[in-house]
Amino acid sequence: MSRPARARIDLTAVRHNYRQAKALAPGVRALAIVKANAYGHGAVAVARALGNEADAFGVSCIEEAVELREANIGAPILLLEGVFEPRELPLVEAYNLATVVHRLEQLEWLVSARPARRLDVWLKMDSGMHRIGLAPEALRSAYQRLAECPHIGALVLMTHFARADELACTATREQIACFDRHVAGIPAPHSLANSAGLMAWSDARRDWVRPGIMLYGASPLAADHPASAGLRPTMYLESALISVRNLAAGEPVGYGARFVCPRPTRVGVVAIGYADGYPRHARDGTPIAVNGHSTRVIGRVSMDMLTLDLTELPEARPGDPVELWGGNIDVNAVATNSDTIAYQLFVGVSQRVPRHYEGTEI
Ligand SMILES: *Cc1c(COP(=O)(O)O)cnc(C)c1O
């Protein structure tokens, strides 16, 4: 028997979630975001699972795009940060990629390139997040330069939201208004919405939407939001009990004796730890499931192991299955208890954890 830690990936659920995303904005095209190895799920597997259904894929850099092309993924691929240096432009051409322009220097690199075919460009405006993107006032002239350039193909106008998950906050409405003010009359499609934008802001559902985290079944909104309800978990992080012991009241558990048993306590040890990507900052009480029953993490998470409370589960034995997140345990609950977000938990699942794929490919 090998080490039981694994991440089970449900590709049918990924496809279901992609269809949910599309259903929120009928007639609109979707860029399925598969950057960072499809949020830890495996970019090639996810791209193959979406097959011909995905209108396009979004990645962070050329290496991620090349990985998809080498795996024979033929759909359009967008580099979400564009190129980092002009030397990459021949690869953009060779691998048939679309690229973002978020600063004027990238525009100059593109205009001075001499590709043998037209390059598609997504022109990004900073409408208020203040991370990347052209100033709103600079967008129109940048668009005109690209539109007049004979080797530039299709153009899309895009922006990105800082606070779309905050439903009571006016920032998203202001970002949309800023975008609309500065693109008025430009004859190009729009792309505004990430998952939260798509789920919560109907004004943001324009020609192209860009769902990421929702494809992986973790809602960026509260669990009781109607758009969260239809999402299915795609990653089940699992392992097994490797040891069980009974401790008396007053006995400590694990490094630093963070947890001290307040009563006689049955303690289980699970073969998974922070070297696998389980968050070291998970607090006592973080939900975890044994044999499908919810219980709680107690004691500090170690590199390769963690400890949990089996007092209410007296039947549990070494070898019994443990779910860290997935069907019984919402990844968002683990994130909240670890002062992080589902995104970081997904991308943090380390290489040591084998991925087991389930679900039909198209
Ligand atoms: C990562 C990313 C997304 C997806 O965001 P989610 O919150 O995961 O839906 C969308 N657009 C851009 C530009 C991104 O970088």
C-alpha cells in the first residue's frame, strides 16, 4: 500500500460547472481560465475535459499555453498578462495565441513585430483595480493604433474587477461605468467578468466572460447565493488515518502543544500535511471528514501529518478514509478557517499529491 494522500479530480463536474457559467450568460462566449495548472487540477486534463465546448482558454504565460498546444488543444488561448518581453512574440505567432496588451510598451512591441499572420489582441483597461491595464484615457488611441496595424487581427476590450465578490459594494458598478464611458463607440467586443462578476453582476455579462474559480466548484460568493447553488465540487483532497490513540484530559497534541485535550480525547492522525498543500494555519476546529462524518482538526498541522478529533467517532480505525475537502467538506470552509481563499488551497496542492482523474472526456 502506498501513501494514501491523493486529489481526486471530477472532470464531469468541471464540465457541468462550465455549462453553469455559460447558462448565466446565454449567447455569450466564455474564456475558461486554466492558468496555474487549472487551479491545481491539471490544465491538460481540464482542457481536454472541456473539449470543443470551451470557446477559449486563458493562461498566465507562454509556458502554460505551450503545454496546452503540445497536448493538441486547438481552441483559442489568451495570454492574460500578454508577453513579458518582445522575444516571446514569435512563439505567440508559432503557437497561434492571442495576447493581452496592458501597457503601452507591449503595444509598441506588437506594432513593430512582423508576423506572417495576424495576431489577436485583448486590450486591457485599468478601470479602478489599479493593478494592470492602460489608463482609461489611453484606451481609445491604443485601440486606434492596433486597429490600423495590418498584422493585428481581432480586438477585444477588457477590464478586471477588484471587488465583484462584495455584493453591497459600489466599486464594481463604478468600474463598469468607467469602462463604458471610455469605450463608447469603439466597435469591439467587451470582456469584464471573472466568476464573481459573471455570477453577481448582470451588467458585466458582455461578449466574453472569464470564469475561473467557479469552474472548480468553489463559489467566490456566499454559499447561499443562487448562482453558487448549482456548482459541483471538482477536487476531493483525500487521505487516510494512519494512527489512533486515546489521550487523557490535559494531554497536549502535536508541535507546540497548541491543542491540549479538555477531556479524554480520541485522536486520529492523517497522512497529509502542509508539504501536500494542506494549510499549516488551519485552526483547531477546521472541518474535516472521516468515513463521511464531519469532525475537526486539532493541533498544529505538520509537514506530512495532521491530527483530528475522533472522540465522537469511536469506530474509526487506521486505514479509514479522510476527506480534507470535496463533497462533505466545503473547500471554502477550510479556507475561512485558515485565513485564506479556495484559490490558494487549490493551487497549493503540491506535486507530491497524485491526481486521480474521474469522469468522461468528450
Ligand atoms: C484569473 C483571472 C480570471 C478568473 O478569475 P476567477 O475569480 O477565478 O473567476 C479572470 N480574468 C482574469 C484577467 C484573470 O487573471
